[in-house]
Amino acid sequence: MFDFDIILKLSLCALIPITLSGVFHILKKRTSFNDIPRIRQEIIIGVVFGLAAIVGTEFGVEIGGATANARDAAPLCAGLIFGPYAGIVSGLIGGIERFLAVIWKPGLAYSQVACSISTILAGLYAAFLRKFMFDNKRPTWALALVTGVVMETVHMTLIFITHLNEPLEAIRIVEICTIPMVLVNSISVMLSVILVSFVSFKIRNGEPRNRKISQQVQNWLLVSIVLTYLATTLFVYQLQTSTALSQANNLLEQNINDVSFEIIKNSDEDLLNESLLMKSHEIVNRYRFNNDIDLVSLMNEFEISEINVVDSTGLIIKSTNQEYVDIGFNMRSSEQSNAFMVLIDTQNTLEMVQEFGPIGYDSTTYRKYAAVKLNDTEFIQVGYDKDKYEESIEETVIKYTESRRIGSTGYYIILNKHNQDIQNNDKPISSDSALAETVESLINQNDEMSVVRKTIDKEKVFVMYKKLTDFLVIGVLSEEEAYSTRDAQLYVNSFMEVIVFAIFFFHIYFLIKKYVVNNIREVNDSLSKIIGGNLDTRVNVYTSDEFSSLSDDINSTVSTLKHYIELESQRIDNELAFAKNIQHSSLPSVFPPFPALKYFDIYATMDTAKEVGGDFYDFYMVSDHEVAFLVADVSGKGIPAALFMMTAKTLLKNMAESGKPVDVVLSDANNKLCSNNDAGMFVTCWMGILDYTNGHVTFANAGHNPPLIYRKDKGFEYIKSKSGLVLGGIDGFIYKPQELDLNPGDKIYLYTDGVTEANNIDKELYGEPRLINYLNEHKEESMEEVLKGIKVDIDKFKGEAEQFDDITMLMISYYGDSNPMIERTFKAQDSELANVTNFIIGELEKKEASMKAINQISIAIEEIFINIAHYAYIDSTGNATIGILIKDDIATIRFIDSGIPFNPLSKDNPDITLSSEERSIGGLGIYMVKKSMDSVHYEFTNDKNIFTIKKRIK
């Protein structure tokens, strides 16, 4: 039915939406096209697919006067794969263009309305399915195929609906277009979904995806509907075929009987007599007009055998047979001819017809005669011989049957008793040997009035015959016409079944989705939250008894579980709090840690992500002039990391305090940690040993991030050094020692990756650039202020994001001995005030301090020292150590005593607006100190009160 060019053209049109689907899917997944707002994306896609629908219209293929195309595939692909708006826009563009296309393509007018509506409906249909049935996901290839079939079925149905006034033509168009258009459009949609799914599979690196229960319901429901449709369609086909055969049999039988009746009736004597009389009257009229007319010419003209003119005596006075005239044949001489004399003998008899039989003149000759009275004395007689008689009968049969048809295209074959065809509706078949064989086999092999299948003129037909006395009547009806009603009803029934089953499918699916799938999904969502740790979640699905029971059971189980978890959690929290205290107590937490050593200072912090962590810092004296300091990070989190941390900390400290070099410490610790390390844990560590007499640092790095060093002329920068393997990684690894020198004022900042790898809710890292910027911006602040400030900055950066890792920091400042604080110890007694004052003023005068600064400092010394003498040692006497450091014109004076803890700064400032009588006693002296000094600071460390004042002296 279709040649190669037609198939190729339809296939090329069908490839357009397939190609566009793949291209746009890749654009959405791998280019900035996906950054465009979703609705705008869909509109752009819809316009492009609308143009593809236009191409489908313009390049439609004409088949048997109808046009097949792949137009509906474009809006279906756009809506199903890319979204509702894409489908709607594409359908509107394609539908409007199809409606207007008749202007330049008048041949498309027949299906203008049906095709335009169908294309618009295709976009709406795809949009509806995408949003409400497929949950804004593309369908499976099977559902895509069915979607295309249903849409084209609706398309064909619309052709029926819009041409109810000419159903046969509508059926013809539908028969031509249904198969190619259903196949082209549905396969195009299916292949588009397959292509996009294949590309998505590749993009996901082949990761399989589990099917949802809704998809399984769709698939199995679809299988059930398709099987039901096939079964019902097969049943209807068989029923309609049987009905069509029965109707063809009845139609042939009825028509053959009707024609047989007409043949019998019309070949009756009365009809033949009437025909003969009509010819007789015509001859009489002609003879009256011209008595000299040639009777032979009249005989030939009217195709009869004989004409006689008889006078009142019975003599034939004129005849086409001159012998009658010559011998003076008298009609009264024989019984057969005398019968006509009644026309002369009686006035009322004007015409007469005689039965076919032997004539009186010659008994061997048979004729049929009719006579019409010419006047009172003459009549004219005409006659048929045998051949003319039979020919007349056949002409009469032809006359009465030539306008008859069997159905619309069926016809009759009427054979005379010589098996010569006399009527077949102008079909010249007498010379058709194949037909002759068909007729012969029909008569010889089949019963009369039984329908059989035959092939006549290469056309499959139903044939039935009936025998009459002188004739054989054969009825012929083409199978195409016989089955036309069946085919029409089958198309209509099939289309309606597809539509009804589609509606049934959607209705059943929506019911299942609403009352089962959605409820299961809601239960699963609640369970996911519960499994995720939100035990306050309740399952509230009470749409049916079953789901109500399930919800109550889950809620009851969760409540019980929550109770036991709370009990267990409380026990664990208590144990973890205890473990946290143990862990933190194992770390040095008194700062400054070595107040008597003025060459350096250390400050460190640790903030665990969980109750206990794997990070740790440590520092300790390893000789009388060396201090070890380190920061380490154990792999993992929680209790296991904390236990491994304690082991590593103890190993490192024991080996360092034994006097081993730092590289040997790490090597030996690594060997110890590797043994019996079945858990495969490890530690990163940066460890240094400072000789505070000269600022020389030896260090080694076991896979830890490098620290930063601060130098006055450069600010903070990373220490560039080689890193070794992590501790606990490979037994026998040898670490390399490295060195650097610190100048007075230099600092080293160590940290774990919890600092730089802290992230916010957008998964951005705090990062090394942000860290070094902060350190340089706050380089003048104290170590405590810097480390605490970094933690505050990290918290501000991460916002609501959870702390992912432990945050541990350590900073060591090297002061050296170039300008040490000068200290003297005095008895904490009033009598020592002068000595204290002279000591401080003497150091100030050496630095050429201003008199104003000296006076203000003297007043502050008196207030602070007298307070120590009076209140530090209530029931005993003690000492007070006074120290002074003058640097950069800033005098730092420190008062240290071992008396009872007392912070003079905690007292509220006095109201100096009141008179001395109205003010409460105390507080004025320390208030004057705070006002006159640049800064004051108090801390109680190592059972000592430390009060520090600072004042610019110039």
C-alpha cells in the first residue's frame, strides 16, 4: 500500500521530534540553558516543537486522496518530556497553523477542523498526563507508546464526528490514515522517551533507578487494559465478521429472489403480449399514415419476423412473406389463423394476441402473433418466430433488471438456458474464460442459494446463484463492500474502546493513586522523617480503616520507641558528658601555662563537633629550655576517635618527654599506633620543639595541614615544608626533621582542618584565604582574642549549618629575652609602698617617661599595692611580685600575689556626681586607676591574682 518514498518521508518527519527531544534534554542537563526559569524554558521548547508540528503538516504524505502526517508527535513529546507549558504552546502553534494551512493547501480542507482540534488536544492531553498522572516526570516508553495510540485514535474519531453527514467517505479516509498515522506518531513519541531515558542513564553514569509503586501500578494496569482491549476487539471482530457474512448472504439471497421474481414476472405472456401489441400498434399507425410503406423495412425496424395485412374476407393482401399473397392465403382456412377474424367479425375487438405455437399455413413453423384492427375491414398481424421470441424475452428481462444493483457495487450475471450471459450490468464477461470457469465451478460444486467466496477480475467477491426455467441468476458482491459495515463498525468500536479504556485507565489509576499510592507515599514520608530521627512525626493517614489501623500502629510503635530512646539517650548523654570532661581535662587548659617563663606564651582551644572528638592539642616542657607543642587530628568522630586520640596523645607525650628528637618521636609513635590497629584509624599531627633561649624550632609533619607563621615584616603566611605520612598508616615509616627560627614577636598558628573545611548551608568552605585574611587583620590582638575571634567568624560564616568537624587551634608567641619584664618581689605591707614606687619610677625615668605619666602611674601603684597589702592576706602576710616592661613607649606593669581571689574590677563604678557624704565607701580608687590608665586587666591563674595595667609614657 505504501511505497518507499512515502515511508521515508513519514519517517523523516517522525525523526524531527525525536531529535529535538534529545537535543533539548542535553541542553537542560549540560548547558546554561537550564539556568533559564522553568516556565520560560518550557515556552521556548514549546515554540520549537510547534515549528516541528508545522513541518509535520507541510510535509504530510498523500495516500489515496488522504494526507498522513507526524504532526501530533511534536506536542506529545514536548508535553510528556519537558512539561505542561511546552505541550500546550506546541499544540496551539501546530493546531492554529493546521487550521490556516487550507489557504495555501486546499486539499487539506476535508480534515481541517478534526486535525486542528486534534493537534491542540495533543498538547493539552500531554500536559494533563505530565502534571497529574506522571507527577511531572516523563513516562516510560510503554506509556508513551500508548499515549500516542490513544491520541491518534481520538484524531481519527474526530474525523468521524466532523463528517457524520458523509460516513462512507469518512470511513475511507480513516481506513487510509489510521495505520500509518498511529504507527508514525506513537513510535515517534516512544523513541523520543527512549532516547531521553538513554541519555539520562549515561549522564547518571549508568546508575540504576528503582521504579516507584505508581509506575508499577501504571504498567500493570496498562497491561490489563491492553489485554482486555485486544480480547474485546477480537471478539467484536469475529462477531462483526459473522454478522457481515450473514448480511451478505441475506443481501444476495434477497436480491436474487427479487430479480428472479421480476424475471419470471416480466417474461410472462402478459408482459410479452403487451410488448408485441405495442409494436403492432406502432406499425398500424405507420401504415395508416402511408399505405405504400415497405413492410419489410418495418419488420426489420421493429425486429419482428412477419407482418401481414388482412382484409375483411380473410385474405392476406400484403405481407412480408410474398408467398401468402401469391397463393391467396385465407385466414379463415385454418383454426390457428381464423382466430384473428374476430377483429372483423365483431366491432368491439380491436386487438388480439395469440399464444406461441404452430402456424396454420405450416405446422412445422412456430410463431407468436398479435393483431390490431386497422379499420372495419382490415387488420394488421405481426409475429415472432422462436429466435425472436427468446430474444424478446431476454430484452424484457434486461429492461427490468438493468437498473438493479446488489448493494452499492454488486451486480448480476444472468445466463439463458444456453449458458449465454444476457445481463451483467455492462460487464463484458462472456469472453472471460476465468469467469466462465468460476460460473461452471459454482454450479457444479455448490448448492443453489448458498454464498461462496470467489475471485473475479482479481477482486475477491461473494457469489450466489439460482436456477430458473430458462435462466440462471448469479449475484456478485465484493468482499470489500460486504465487510465495509463491519470495518466501519470495527473502526468506530475500536476507537471508542480505546477512548473508553483510556478514560477507564486514567480513572482507575487516579483512584488507586489517590486512595492507595498517595497514602502509602504519605506514610513513607512520615516513616522517612522518623527514620531520619524526627520521632515527633506522626502518621496521620485516616482515609480508610486499613490506613487508620496502620497509622495508629506506627504512632504507637514510635511512641514506645521514643520513650526507650529517651531513656537510653539520657544514659548515653551522661556517659558522653563524663567522657567529654575526661577528654578536656586531659588537655592543658591553664593560660598562660608557664607564667614564670617570659620567653614565650601559648594559647589553645578545642571545640568538638560531637560530645567527644578526635582532635587534640598539647604542649609540655621537654627540657629546662625547650617546650614541645603540637596539634593532631584523629580519623573519624565520636567515641572511637576519642579513644584513639587518648592513646596517641599519651604516646607522643611520653616519647617527647624522654628527650627524643621530634622526628624520632613521630617515627616511634607511628610504629606503636600501627601495631594492633585493626580498625585502620590514623592520626595527622604537626609537632614542634621550641628552644626558647634562642627561638630555634625543630618540627616534623605527619600528614597534617601546615601551620602559619607570623613575622613582623611579612604578616601571617603558611610554613612551606614537606609532609610525611599520617601516624598509624604504615609501620616503619621514617619522618624527616625540619627547622625554623623565631624572632622575638613571631608567632606560630596551628589548626585542624575543621577550621578551613567548615561549610555553610550552600556547601561553601571557610577556606584558607578567609583564615589568613582574618589572622592578618587581627594580628595585633592577643592570642586568646585571635583564637576566639576565629571561632566566632567561623560560626558566623556557617550560619545554620551544623558543625561538621572538630575545630582545634593553638598559637605560640615567642618573646625572647631582648626586653624581658623586670620583676621585684616585696612584702605585701604598707611600709614597702615607697620601695615599690621608687622601683617603678626608676624604670620609667630610664625610658624618659613624661612627668604626667609618672604621676598617674604612681597614684595607680599606690592604690593597687595598698589594696594587696590590706586585703590579699587577711590572717597572714605574703609577698607581691611587681614587674614592669616598657616597649614601644607602652609601660606594662603587673602585680602578682598569692592571696585570696579578688577581682577589683567587678565592683560597680561609684557615682561621682554625689557628694562624699552621699557616696558609698570604696571603689573610688580603682575607678581612678581605670580612668587614668590606658587598659587594666585582672585574671586569677595558677592560684594567683594577676592585675595588669598599661600606660603610654610619652
